[in-house]
Amino acid sequence: MRSRRHTAIAVTALLGLFATTACGAGSADGGGATGGGEIAVAGQFPTESIDPNGALAIDGGTRVASLQLYSPLLETVGPGEFDGKAAESWEINDTATEFTFTLRDGITFSDGSPITGQDVAASFERTVAADSPFSANFVDVGVQATDDTVTFTPAAPDPALLAKLTGVMITPAEATEDSYLDKPVTSGPFTVESFTPGGDLVMVPNDRYWGEKPTLDRVTIRSIPEVAARVTALETGELDIIWGISDDQVTQLNGNTEVQVVSATGSAVTTMWMNASTPALAKAEVRRALWQAVDFDKKIKALYPESGEPADSVIAPTVFGYAPQEPVTYDPDAAKQALVDAGFDFDTTLRFHFSQAQFRQWVKSVVSDLAAIGVKAEALEKEQAVYTEDLLSLNWDINIQQVGTLGLDASYNLGRLYTCAAERTGYCNPELDRMLKLAGTAVDPAERQAAYADATELIWNEAVGMYPMFVKNLFATRASVSGFEPDVEGLPRFDTVSVDE
């Protein structure tokens, strides 16, 4: 396959998924000017780490910080569509087993040292070595580099590798875990002035950034986990941008002329896996009946009228591989009868675990609906670290989280989480593995789409989980803030923001 600098039509005809239109967010010699004031911002997740390729790479706080501090090779601009960042161009062979990226000329880290292919390769290798949930995207992918290029060679065809690589951030080849405890060398629009894990991250413009320079003088990401406290801080002017706000506070904020509410579609889906390795939930008929017993439409209207929309698929419509399904209709009588017919033990108490305060009302309401048909469920709110440990060890019966799709390709979601080898849901089906392998390796985009549609239908009908809601990310800004626009994955970016003092 030829580079995007050559015949785009030939690329589209052969591999329509690979929209390699790389030109990025600015010229290699930069542009713009600093001097646009200071802002303070806060979301629902504290920033525990600023290591973009470590064990917490896709943790909510780390991911937001990484987007400001580091550059990937390329970024997603739509399903199967990419713009170059540190990469000026790339070439993919016809079997999607060799991906070669050419770096922009003259780009440097924040300390002035050149960004090389070896740095990219080392960043990738650190990601794989971290053995994090993100690392699972790169099983059996080799990497080689020169000063100006880096080449990835998956052992099997991997047409989704471009999307996966959008999450790999470029750091110096010599970076270690200790490099991120103070003021790390960065490759993105900002650099670190100070950082306290779980506390404040203070960022200033990276004067050596190769792209367009931020207009702000300083950005402080604060840790304010309680949404009510974030809203109050925004209204008093202590904060300039907040996110992770609840729908019931949107009405309050809409009445404030000093505040603007912004919504971003993103790719998040409220996902409630049901642990199929739990004896009580081993049968698809049981899992399906539990889904049928919950009035999700009513919950969405009551709790998430601004940010929620009834879902008809496991992944969002913004994602390559989305395939709509027939919604599960609320019918408590039919649900109870189905449980009886399936031999469900009504003396069982299901462990419904969660970690974020935003889910409290939702979980309580679901537990109430299940109780109405005689099913016992216990809501277990856990600290994030305990929740994560229990999640990975399958120490739960029902789980709730918002699951997004990095890179807007279903391989990151379905291909990573639903295989037998993943052991993430308690569900294992060799037929699903076959579908996902075809979807993950087929070079023809139409064949990939069809395989993901088959896999989605199976996951939906087998009720591996309940998938009630597509989620919009809600942001609020002071009226003095301009230029703020979440990216296509619904995450905040601050390099284009300015503020009227």
C-alpha cells in the first residue's frame, strides 16, 4: 500500500478502512503564540500517573494528561480515518502485516533532543512491557526503527493497528518509570511545571513543540472527585472547565449566564457485564431475563436526559464495526417466568459491584427492579483499586462501567475484551473467538464489518452483558473560555483554548 502522499484512491479501493490522510494539527515549524492567560480544570478522575505508556496508560486521569503532554504517531479523526501527528506519512503493505511510519523532519522533545524512530520503538516496547489492559492490543507485534522511520510487523494481519497505535505516546527511549515522578521530557503541546500524584498537574506550553503552540500560559488539572464540588468551583470561578458532570446539574448550569455547557458524543457505552463463570449466571436465558427485568428507558429519562440515549449495540455508532440490534424490551412478568423456566435459584444474591459515585443511583434503581421479580442483588461500592483488582479476577456477578473504544475501531473493544483468552467477562465461546479473529485480521473492510456485526449479534443475544445506554460526555466552561472543543473520542484538549481575562 502506498503512502498517503501518493494515490489516496488506490488506498481506499484496496483497504477502505485505512484513511491515511496525514497532515496533522500544525506544521513542523509550529506557529501561534503563547500569552493567553491561565485556566484550572477538573474531571471525575484524579491524575494518579503521567506515565503515558505505563500500567495506568488508559486510566481516565492519565489518558487526559497524556493527550496534553505527549504526541502519538497519528490520531483518530473518525471511524477508520486518521491524521498524522509525529508521523508525516505511513505505508501499509497489502496484507496489513507491515506498517512503516516516516516522522516529520526536525521534531524534538521538550528538552530540545530530536524525536527519532528509536524513541517511538522504545515507547511501544514500554507499553507492551507494562502488561496493562492496553498492552493486550499488541500481542506478537514486532517493531524496528531508524532515525527517521519506525516499522511495526504484527505476526498476523492487523488492519486495526493504526487505530490501536493512536494510544501509544512518544517518550524518550531512555525513559523509565521514575522519569514521570517530577518533570518528564514531553513530546506534546505542553510540558510539566509540577505534578503531585492524585493532586494537581500544572502544565505550561512546550516551547519546542513541533505543532501549533498553545495560547495559554498555564493549565492546572485539579483533583476534585465530587461532582457537586466541581460545579460549585466552576460557578465561583475557581475552575474554568469541568467534565464528568451529572445531568441534573446541567439545568442548574444552564441558568448561569457565566457558564456554557458542551456535550461530546465520543464512544462510551454504559456496559453491565454479567459474569458467565458464576453458576447462577451461566445460562444465557438467565442473563437475558435479568436484562428484560430492568426498565432502562425509564432510568435514562430520569437520570440521564442530557447525556444518555438508549443503546442498540455493544459499541457506539461512532465506532467502525457498529451494528444495531433489536432492543431488549422491558417485561418483568416474562423475565420472571423465563428465570423460573431456566431453573434460576431465587435464593442467590448477586454481587453488583461498581466504583464511581456517578453510578450509585443507577445501581440502586437496577437492584430495585430486580427485587421486584424476586431476584436478590447487593450493591457493592468499592475503592477504585479494589474494584479493578476484583474486576480482573472476576470477583463479581454484575459489573458496571463506561466502556469506550480508543481509536474508534471495534478491535479495541470487542477484539480485546470478549475473547476466551481475555477472561474479562466470564464468557467463553469458540464461535465468538472465530468471528473476532476474522474481524481482526480480514483486510477487506466490508468483511471486517460483517464479522463484527456477527460478533455483536452473538454478544447481544447471549446477553454477555446488558448494554443500556450510549453516553455523551458533558463539559461546562466559563463564558470567558473560547476555543474549547473535545476531540472525536469525547476527551478534553486544551491546546486550542484561550481565555478572556
